Amino acid sequence: MNKKYFLILFTVSALAFGSCKKSKSTPQPVASRTELSLDSIFLYAKQVYYWNDKLPTYDVFNPRKYTTGSTDLDKYENELFGIAGYSLNKYDVYKNQGVYQNWPKYSTISDKTLDNPNPTATIIKNEAMAVDLSGNGNDVGLRVVSYLNKDGSYLPVITAVYGNSPADKAGVKRGWLISKIGSKAYGANYSNEKVELNAALAASSVSLELVSIAGLVANPPVKITKTVTLSKVSYKSSPIYAKKIFTAGAKKIGYLNFARFSVLSNPDGNAPSDNDLDLVFNEFVGAGVTDLIVDLRYNGGGYVMTAEYLINLIAPSSLTGKMMYAEYYNSTMQNRNATIMKNQPIVNASGKIVYHNGKIANYHDNSDYSVAGNTSYFNKKGSLNNIQNIVFLVTDNTASASELVINSLRPYLNVKLVGETTYGKPIGFFPVVIENRYEVYFSMFESKNANGIGGYYDGMKPDYDENSGNYPNLWDDISHDFGDPEEAYLAQALAILAPGVSVQSSGSGKISKATVMAKPTNILNNSKIVGKHRAGKEDFVGMIDRPKQKDK
């Protein structure tokens, strides 16, 4: 079918409403550039938004009322939030705690001129990603989460380090608590310090005093500290946090921690591939891996093409030709009535305009929005061919393309989930461009697997749920690095695949029992954590795809 390939930012040659007739409910042309763009966003939504049948008329919605905000991007984001208010499952619930944020859960907008080292091949929403979907980073490389306590104090914890970043090269690992930045101590009061904390972490140079969490949760506790000075640089980062192979009796268990569904290394042509994933799965084949653990706990999604590639690396060859999943656009698009998409030109994987019969191809005349045209089938990649049991490690950061991978494999393999209920985003999109600058990612399609199952708007509930009360020792174990067999999520996964069997880890030679150790009862439990807030930049959340092209 070859319907998926990397989406690169493209330009628009005409406004959405340029050919509209004037009427009572049609925007008038005498307006500012910002007002015209507000009109354009609403008119596109009326045709392409997944819940477009819920939207009112132009006059009732009144796009031009969204004029508050310090920048045009703020105004457009506010309008997108207003559009979300007319749909079901509309808002983002922070950390599944029922706290509604002022942004829509399923749509987003980006300005390709902001904080963007490579504006032709990346997606940035203000500070939407520390590492973007092209693997570009422009910071010191830390994923910091503040664990909030009832008394207002907090623990700013390094939960991950981006590969090839300054922090990675300095030897910083997951599992360190930031006690000081420069001479300033942090952790006393989150509300008072969060702005200053974010600013300090975003500085061009940052000096950190770190405390080992492993030491703090030891019995007896021991304070282990280190200091490091990091300077912000631009860098390229692999989406692979960690990979391991465990020997458990007769089993070989492969472990992969995947940070984001970045663009494939080689997206063009009929045989796309990815250097990072190919390397890992070739190692799994060479070691004779029989079972898999895929760690998606911080993976907010990305490109559907890359998700498909991972699925096809995992799936046995016997699934080739069978249905993987289907995408469902709204009836306006399926019935080819979304004529506004004539204003959106199609580009190829290299970012060049696509032509058909001497004319620029567009997303109305040359796209197929039918379910049949947007159904994907398994097409085996690589030589790992005997996987039947797979455990996914998930949290409420696990979203979109990550959930697509899980949902697509569930009808065919023995799939188990360990962790927290996932984010809940069966909705995907591709960008609609306005002003040759802003990419509007409307909620456009819903995905369903071969059994017709989708609709997981409230997230996927794990089989082994740390919040259920049934697994008191299960937690996102920040006292251990990724791939450590004693890390709680991973230990639970190993216990599922190899119950009661001693496990030996490749590389470190570490041997442990495939059982979950007791959750620490000192500093972390005693702090009575009531929430988690990501410091600084947020991860990308979404899945990006495009419809099948017609008349290529």
C-alpha cells in the first residue's frame, strides 16, 4: 500500500476562505492578518475536525473573539481550545488526576519559527519537546519531573537523560535528585520556585548539585552527591533510551526502551527502514530472543510510519497480509466534501511539492479518506520471528502512536501492560498550514485495530496497575536506571515472562530474581506525593499520519 511516509512541513498558497461567497455566516475579507487566520482555523475545523458535526455556525462560534494573548500563537491556541469545547473527550487531564488544563487533549498547533534548529524537518510547539521528532535537541539533555508533596515541597528528579546530550556525555543518569542549581537550593515550595526552576534549567549553562535517589531509599539511607556543570548545545539524539537482553532459564528476553516515534532514518521508497531499531532487533535475533519487553513509559507518540515499522519488527511473518489497524476520518472527509483541503498541497518525503498531470497535488483532489484506503496490513520486517509474549511498560505519558502499537498487536499476541493507565489518545492528525508558518494539528482520525477496537479515550488500563492497590511494590522506580532488572516495572515484566527464575542481564552481568522488590518506605513514600509536574519542556503527544494518495 505504501501510504505512510514522513510528513515534512509544507506551505500553503491560498487562504482557506479565499473563494467563499459572502453571506451572513461567512467571514468578511476586511480584517487583520490575525483575524483572517482565526477565521481560517475555524473554517478548516468545520470540514476536517473529527467532531466537526458538533461545531456551531461561524456566527455562533465567532472566531475573532479569540484576540487575547501576547502572541498570535497564543490566540490560535486559545481558539483551538475553544473548538475542543464542542467535542467529547475534549480536554487534557493532567496525570489522570482530574485537573483540566487550558489546552485541548487531542489537537495542537506549532510555530515552525520558534526554538527550531531545523525548521524544515521538525515539529515544535513553543517548548513542546526537549528532543523533537527529527532527533534534534537544543538543551542540556535532562528530563526533569517534580514530585509534589502535600505540604508544598517537591522533589525535582532526573527521570531520563537524552542520548548524546551534554548531560549524557557528562555521565548523568536517571535517578538523581536536583538539590541545588548554582548556589540556590530547590525543593522547598513548588508554587514559589517552579518558574525559577524552569528558567535555571533552560539557561545556557547550568551547575547542578545532585543527590542519588538510590542512596536515599537504601536501608539505612546514605547521601551520595555529585556536582556537574552542563552547557546547552544543539545535538542529535537516538530515540532509544536503553536496550538489554536477559537470560532467564531457557528464555532470552529482549528489552527496549523507546523514547519517541521519530522519523525513520530512511523514510523514502518502498522499503523504509530505521538504523536504530534495526540495530536493536538484529541483536535480539543474534541472541535468540524469545520474549519482549517494550518500555514506552515516557513515549508520547510521533510518526505512525515508525510505529508501523516497530510493529512489523515485532510481529511474526505469519501475520503478513493480515489487518493491523484502520483510520476513520469524519463523514465530510470520507464523502470527499472537505473541499477546503484543496488549499493544502501534498509534499513528498523530501519536502518537495508533488505534481499530478502537471498540477500541484492537494489534500482534497489527490487523497483518499475512506476506511478501506486507510487500512494498514502487517508486512514483516527483520528476522525476529517467534515472539508470542510481549509486555509493555506504560504510564500516563504513554500516548497515541505508543497506544497504536499496543492496540494493533493485541488481537494477535499475548500482550500484557505494566504500570499506570495510559494517556488515552486514539486520535491522529497531519498538519494544516496557515500563514506559511503555523501548523494546525486538528484531531482528524480515530484508529481501531483488527477487532474494531479503539475508543480508549480514558486510556488503556494495565493488567498490573500500580494504582489499583493490588501491587503495592509497583511504581515508576526512579531509584533505578532503565534496563536494571531490579527496577520495579521491569522486574514485574520479568516476573510475568519468567516467574521465579533467576535473571542475568547482558552487559552488566547483574543477576537477580524475577520478582518485584518491596517499594521503599522512606523518603519517597513518606513524602506523600500528590502529583507530578514536568519541569521545563513537555514531550510531544500525538500520532502523525497522512491519508493514502490518489492518482500518484
